[in-house]
Amino acid sequence: MPGEEDSEQGEQEPGGPRDRHTREERYQLALRAASEGIWDWEIGSEEIYFSDQALKLLGYTRDAAPNIIARARDHLHPEDVEPVTSGLDAYLKTGDDSRPFATECRFRSASGEYRWFRLRAVAVWDYGYQPVRLVGTLADITARKIAEDALLEERHLLRQLIDTIPINIYFKDLDSRFTLANQAIARWFGRRNPDDLIGKSDAHFFEPEHAEKALQDEKEIIRTGIPLVGAVEKETWSQKQDTWVLTTKAPLRDRKGNIRGTFGVSSDVTELVRTQRALRETASELEKKNRGMEEELQLAREVQQALLPRTYPCFPPDAPPERSCLRFAHRYLPISGLAGDFFQVFPVSKTAAGVLVCDVMGHGVRSALVTAVLRGMVEEERRAAHDPGAFLGRLNSALTQIIAQVDVTTFVTAYYLVIDTTKQIVACANAAHPRPVWFSRKSGRVGRLADPFPKRGPVLGLIPEATYTTATHSLAEIDALVLFTDGIYETDNRSCDNCPEDLFLSFFGQRIHDPLGSILDGVIADALAFAEGRHFIDDVCLVAAEVARP
């Protein structure tokens, strides 16, 4: 019938009900894919509409959601209040509908936590160019902001490092023009600011004798990809006496391996060259210096390898790991390449394990060397490993003798315990180290092991005749023990220097039934969340030992 045909064709026309319904579905799907929420506020009204996604991002239910736009000062982070509110006020005064308002800021969620959001808004204006309505989107960008802050912090630390080192450090592009320089090389060129070197080449500072030689060296490095290591260069200046530097240059590669320029380090050896004119003597001195530097770097690398996690022993020795009476897990987070925390797990008998955790004062090469020395001592004193007090005493005596022979002051805190599955006891001794955490899955209890009576022993390496008492605890109510260094609870939190005891224990208690590794991961996550800087300020080492119950 004609009427039916017309009706059917009308339903298929663009803009009809079915077409609008399809567009609406696509619109909602697009919003979900973008993970953005929508809000709609009629200016002057206390009510605001939030989409389901916006409520989810803010953590509110629909009935409890506040008007974060009208009451922005109550919900924005204090640092964001002024720039956001003033920017929004300025936007609403423009009457300009050609561009939206956009900003990135922190809103307090329903949990009380501040999270980063990308806020965008478009105003609807009346005929008098007055805003009557504000519609916008909300997207959580917290993860991106955290990553950006971490990158900025890394760049800051790198910049601080290269500006502090008293060695000339520089980077150049493919045309041998400076792209980055540190304070040391700026002073070497007689400039106050390293930025004065950017865009310039050696020809701006040196006579052609040296500038052309340096340019050819860098072109060759770019062409072949082969570094120039330990070269003695004579620098001829236009306005001062010649100098000599010990230089190492290498190709600068991007992440894909493409050469984008060169970088180098150099140090002043002018006095050395002037004092030892003979070429043979000069070459000998430079060879010794390079060999010494390589030996130190190799030693540092070996220490780093020694600090890597090892496999755990099984009890009894012939048992597969899943049937061992004792099971272990650890997490090791050094804040720099060379750290002073370390641990060892070793068999004392077929059914007893020794667990040692140490924290060497400071960081860097010195601490790494001490940890290497201590690891050797542990192997030498294994015959006393069944008695924790005697074991720490022997370590202290040996370490004190070594430290006394060098002109440095250092010390080590340590905690050592022996878990005996046959006797169902744990024996322990403490050298001024944080006490381990124990927990019982059956009773749900969590606590700290008591120090030996009447008090714990002093740090290792300072008092030659120091003694350490052994304390014994029953394993009847203990399913697992967690030893750790103080980096796990030392934080940048402005309210306190260390994480409170009850809060720290709750990190373990709330996940007491999780697998051992998951417990350690959760504790680290909780400790990071407590730290306002969202990073540790000291090395972190956690070692957990679990008694496998039948």
C-alpha cells in the first residue's frame, strides 16, 4: 500500500529515530573507549549532572556526588585552586564559543585521595553573551602525571650529577655543535653558564690546530661508531696558554641504535704533561690511570652482581622446592646502582636455615665493597652459624679489624636468625637492626620479634669486643618471618620521619593469607603510598621465610 511504503521509507531516512538511536549508541561507546566522564552544570544551580563514568572516576555515588565545579575551591588540591578558578572565571567572561576551557588539575576523590584529571568545558551563552550552562568532560590522568614526575625527577638527578662531577661532560650533534654541557666544561671555557656553549663548536673557542683535529675525530666516530678512549689532546687557545686533557669520546645513539651525535668526558692533565715531558713516561702514567679506573669499575660491577638475588636452599636438601619445609621470598630495591643492603639464606643443617640481613652505612662504591667483604666473612664464619649471637660476634670482630686498617668510618646493622624446623624454634641475634615481623595465618596475629634480653647488640664494625645475645622463640604460633632494612619505613612523609608501628604492621596483617611474594609486594606498595614523595629514600630489602605446615 502506498501509505505503508511511505512510512517504511520514512523510518530509513537519515536523522530518523533509528538513525539517532544508532548515533547515540556510538557516542556512548566512544565515551567509554575514551574513559572520559561527562558533567553538565547549569550555572547558578547547586545541582550538577555526572555521567556514570564521571562518577566512577571520582568515586562517588550519584546521590553523594558534590558539585566540584561550583564548589571547586572545596575539592581542588590547594596548589590548583587559584590557577583553575581564575582561569575558569576568565573563560566565562570572554563570551567566546570558538574554543573550550581546558586544564589539568587535582580533585579530591570520594576516598579523600587527590587524583589528576584532565578537565575540559564548553560554555553555552545567552544572547547577551552571558554564560548560562557549562558542559564538559573529565578524564583521569594520574598514571601519566606520576610517570611525568618520575621522568622529571630522573632528569633532575642526572643534571645534578653531571653538574657536580668535576669532569668536563658534553654532548654534540652530528655537526659537532654542543647540545648539552655541564658546569665543569663551562668553567673550562671561561663561561658562567653552560647554556653559553649550546649551538657552538670547538672552532668558537680553540685555534684551528686543535679545533680541526677534534672535528675530524668526531666525524670518524660518527662514521664508524667506534669510540675514542683515553686520548691525550693538546688544546690550543686563542687567548691563553695551551692545555692538555685526557679525553674519551663515544657515539651518541638513540633508543633504536641510530647515531645522533657524540658525547665525551675530559679531565685536565696539563700539569702532568708539562711535568713529564717524555712521551714514554706520559704514556705510562696515563696507562696506569686508565687501568686503575677500569679496575674500580670492574669491582663495582662485581659487587652489583653479588647483590643480585640467589636461589634458595631446600630443607631437607633433597626435597623439591614445593615440598621444602622452609620457603623463602625476597624483594630488593636499591635506590642507586650500588647499594649497601644485602641478605643471605643458607643451610645450617638439613632442617635448619640461617637468614642474615645487613644494612651498610651509606651508598655507593664504599658500601658495595663492605657488602662484598661481609659476604666473604659469612662464608668463613659458617661454623658458628648455628648460634646467632656467636655468629654476629665473629662477624663484628673480623669487620672491626679490617675497618681499623683504613682511614674511614663505617658500620653495619645486622639481624641474623636460625629457623629450626625439627626443634620448632627460631633463634636470633640483633646488631642494632630493625626487628623482624612475624605473623600467624591461623590466629591472624602480627607482631615484631622481641630483642634478646636485656638489650640488642651494637652495630658491627665499631666495637671490637662487642657481644651479642641469642634469643629463642617458639615456632608454634609463627607461620612466617619477614626481615627487612629500615628503608621500607623511612619516608618523605611530612607528618613523621618513619611509618608508625601500628600502620606498618597493618601492611602485613591485611594480606596475611596471601602468598609470600604477594605479601612483600603489597607491603612495598603500601609503604610507597604512605610516602608523600611516592618513592623510597633509602635502599629497601625484604626477606621472608615461611614454615610449611603439614
